[in-house]
Amino acid sequence: CEADMSALKEISNLRQRMALETPVDVPDGAGGFSGQWQTVADIWAAIDSMAPRSGFEAEQHDYRASHRITIRWRPDVSAGMRLNGVGGNYYINGAFDADDQRAFMTCYCEGVST
């Protein structure tokens, strides 16, 4: 695990350009609202596919994830946002400080191809 953390700390591993997006309600012109996505920031990321988990390990989280995406730590990332990149959209189901030093963040995401 320590070898994984040292590799994680290499900023050169963040090679995928992505848009961090948040959901917003926009007036639809008919008195209602339409859900759209607004870009918060353009960021660099490392995307890793995750194998399905089973048993005890799968019970540790109450969200689904097909990808683990590592980004530089940001205070404004939370579940409900999404990352949009060349490979598709990734809905963030959980985001955590990867190293407890506010250097990197791990986002557990569900991937949806565009």
C-alpha cells in the first residue's frame, strides 16, 4: 500500500483532462426548471477501472463504483457532482482525501459512456 501511495503522489500520473461539473437547475421558459451541468473547473485526473467487489469488502461502502478517479485535492468536490472527459461521464458517488494531507483526492464514480 505504501508503494501505491508513493505512486499516487506523482502528479505526472494525472494525465486525463476532465471537467468537474455540478448539477444546476435552469429555468426552462415554461415556468419550470431543467437540470443541467455547469463546469466548476478543468482538472487533471488518473482514471482506474475497478473490478466488481463482493463479500465483506463490498459492504464497506453504500455506493456503486465502476471507476476510481484520482485528482488533486479540492474542498468543493462532493457526491452528486460528475467528472466529464474523453471517455465519458463519471458520476461521483463518494470523494475522499486520498492521503489525509489534502494533496490528492480519490473519487469513486459510476462511469456512463457518452
